[in-house]
Amino acid sequence: MKITTDFLVIGTGIAGLTYALKVADQGTVSLVTKRDIDISATQLAQGGIATVFSAEDSFAEHAEDTMVAGAFLPNREIVDLVVESGPQAVRDLIDWGVAFSRKKDEDQYDLTREGGHSHRRILHAKDATGREIERALVEEALKHPNITLYQHHIAVDLITEAKVRQQPMTPNRCLGAYILDKKNNEVLAFGAKFTVLATGGAGKVYLYTCNPDIATGDGVAIGWRAGADVANMEFMQFHPTTLYHPHAKSFLISEAVRGEGAILKRADGYAFMADYHPLKDLAPRDIVARAIDSEMKKSGDDSVFLDITHKGADFIKDHFPMIYETCLGFGIDMTREPIPVVPATHYLCGGLKADRDGETNIQNLFAIGEVACTGLHGANRLASNSLLEGVVFAKRAAELSLSRLNKDLPPNPPIKPWDCGNATDSDEEVIVAHNWDEIRRCMWNYVGIVRSDKRLQRAMNRIEMIQKEIDEYYWDFLLTSDLIELRNITTVARLIVESALSRHESRGLHYTIDYPNTDDENFLHDTIIPGAPFQAS
Ligand code: SIN
């Protein structure tokens, strides 16, 4: 079946929803998501959205904090653009009905703090900011008559002009995407004037992650396969503090807990962060995660501990009601005892290379939110800059799309329906499950917080073998969501390892024992992997 739309938006987190809402008055929007509309990384975001919202703060300081956290790799022009667009982006969210927490008895927003920030500048909705943002945006999107929602639909591949004409093209142009309707097992061809990848991150490439299950790097993988360049894939951020509990599935303990005074301690009670950084518990995230990793390796303990008991039960329950309740559900009362925590993957700082309007090197293909590498985060994202980036680039991408929509666009060539060839139902689902597990373990063990050339090479060898297996059976079997995701996490794993192997220095989130120093002379630049070369089918 073929569906024609003006705007095809894949992903329903803050970036996808913002884009959809910004363009919907001017054309038809197909909004596609793998599961239910509100299953996204945005929904799980706890901390908040960073912006300059107080008289004591300044754009220059927010920009400087972003540069320092990013180990001076962020693109300063992009940093300034995002920081200066911040207050208006937040006001847009407020206009759509997002209720950020206010100070008690005051007509002012409560600003909290997280690691790497020199000021209180994080707007939040208690400790469930993402849930509140998602609620408000979903409500708006569902009301809009021009937005058609496709839940339980997963993108398979992009449709480009080169593919349709069966010849390489520069620039190439995106014409839509093939999308699997998971319930009806049918691949639909969506033809679109503008295609937007807002598919989020790739935490599921690793064994332990606080990301939702949907974070399988789909946008990066399908964009790269279609020829879009990727950048900085070696910079996978590990959140320092996720709950250590066998049943907690790496539940995040927000950095705002440290922002409000929590202290990291070893099992013997020693507060170790002063040994690693002058900002102690509020050092940038890469430094805190490495410090925890090092303390756990030295002591052989399974976790470290986050202690906020000194703030008192009323304060804790008022500021962190969701974290308090969740920990209590696992038998941990954070008002009386420290929380056992470990690092887990949290945020992909690299992604599809996108320009200042969120467009990739494929015309009319936009990448916004975590799937993109815009130049804002550099080698390590400053806490709470990601929701901000999502809104700012969604708005810019929407503005550029609308300006083109109203001009004469060259007509799209006709696109073909999906051809499944001789594919049959697979009776080997176990291979998919096994390969999933193998990739994720391999990435966790060999491409983690501390790396070496030997470990990275070992990971590359394993991934190449799995990739070969997948390539062999991918076209033999009818597509399932698991198979599509497996192909994507394998592609993304490979891009991460390839990028890591090429950076012969340590910077931000990429730390390798073979090159422990930062080398500005040779490596103060992005790591670019060009999109996959065109292949005739
Ligand atoms: C957190 O609440 O610690 C996460 C905030 C972020 O990653 O930006």
C-alpha cells in the first residue's frame, strides 16, 4: 500500500512532536511511532530543560558550560544559536500547556541545577519533566486534524531519488520511507515531501541502559544506509547514576538529585568525588561516570552509593516524588539510606550529521533530537541540553520545510511498493535473539567507559561476523520488528566502534588507555563517517 503525505515524521518524542505541531497547519502530517505514541526517551527524562531564565545567569555562561562539558569539541556557533533560542523554545512549550514546577508562593519557575552548570537554569516538572512535556505535546498533536498517527509502525528504510532512479545522485533527495505496519505485517510505502527522523538514541546497543526499549538507533542506521553522513559516534554518554537492583532495569536517578546536594560515596562511606574534580559530585558527567567505574574496579564492589538523607524526608519527597516512590518499590527508602547506583548508557552525542536547520546531506531529510549530531554536544553533552536541542532544531527544521513547501518543489518521481522478493516466515527467531544479546554484551564489555585499541578491535571482529550473518538472512525472511532492530543496532554498533578506533586521543566520553591524553593538534574535530555508498538493487 502507498500513502502520500506532505510531512513524514518518524518518532514521537519532544523533537518529532514539536516539528509536527509547527508544520501541521500548512499540510498533512503522518506521525509514525514504533509503539504507543508516548513511548519515547522524552517520556523518561527526569531532570529538565536547561535555559537562561534568571537575571543572574547569561547566555555566555550557558554557552561556556556547554563548551567545557563537551571538552571544547562543540561547534561554538551552534552552541550560541541553541542557547540564545532557549528561552523562546521554553515559552513555546509553556504555551502548549507544559506545567513546569514553580517556586513555593512565588510566581516564578523553580530552577534546579545539574552537573557542569555554573547556575541554576533547569526548568523541570518535579522529577518527571519529560512525562509532563510528552503529555502536553501528545494532547496537542492528537487534537490536530492534519496529523494522522501511525502507532506500532517501524521504519525499514528510506526511499531516496537515487534508489528510485537506480543511480547515484549528488545531492540525493529523500522521497519518504518504507514502514512496517507491525500489526498487519505489511510494509507500507510512504511518499513525502519532507521526511523527519526523530527516532531518538541508541542505548539498547549496550547491555545496560536507562533508555526505553525503543532506543535501537533506527534513525542513525536507516539514514546512514541511505547515504547520510554520521558524526561523533564514539561519544556515547554513560549516566553516572542508575539504580543498582536486579529488577530495576537501570532506572535513572536524576542528576538533579546531586544538583540538590546528594553525595556519591563508596560502601565504606568515603565521599570520593573530591579526589577527581574540583566540582566534586557536580563535575561533568563523563568525569563522574569514570570516577565511579574506577572506584568500583578498585574496590570490587557491585555499586557505589548516592546519599541525600541529610536533606530530610520532606525535601526529598517534595523534590523527587517519582524517584522516591520507585526506589521504595524496590525496598530502598532514600530518605533514610543511600541509593546503590551504577553507570549505564544514557545518551548518544553523535548521530546523523545535521546542519543548523536540522537537514542532513540528503535533501529534505531532517534529523532532529538525539538521532542528530548538530554540533551542540561535542564530546560530552551538558545535562538537560538535549530537550532544548530537540525543540530548537525541530522549530528550525519546520521553518525551513515550510519555506520550501510554499515554493515550487520539483515533483517526486513515482515510488515503488515494497518488494519482499521470495522472503518466507523465519523459523529461526532464536538467531535474532542470540545476536541481539551478543552485540549488546560485546559493546558493554569492549566499548564501554574505558577503552583500548585491543578491546575495540575485538568488538569490531565480532560485529563484522554478526553483520555478515544478518546480511545473509535479512532478505530471506519476512521482516519483523526484532529483525529490523537487530540490523539497526548492529549497524550502529559498527559505526560506534569504527569512530572510536579512529580517535587516537581521550576526550570527553571517549577514554582509551592507549591514548590517555587529549590531542588538540590532531583531533579537535568531529569524526565523520560518510553515508553508505549507493548500491543498485
Ligand atoms: C537526569 O535527570 O539526570 C538526566 C538529565 C539529562 O540527561 O539531561
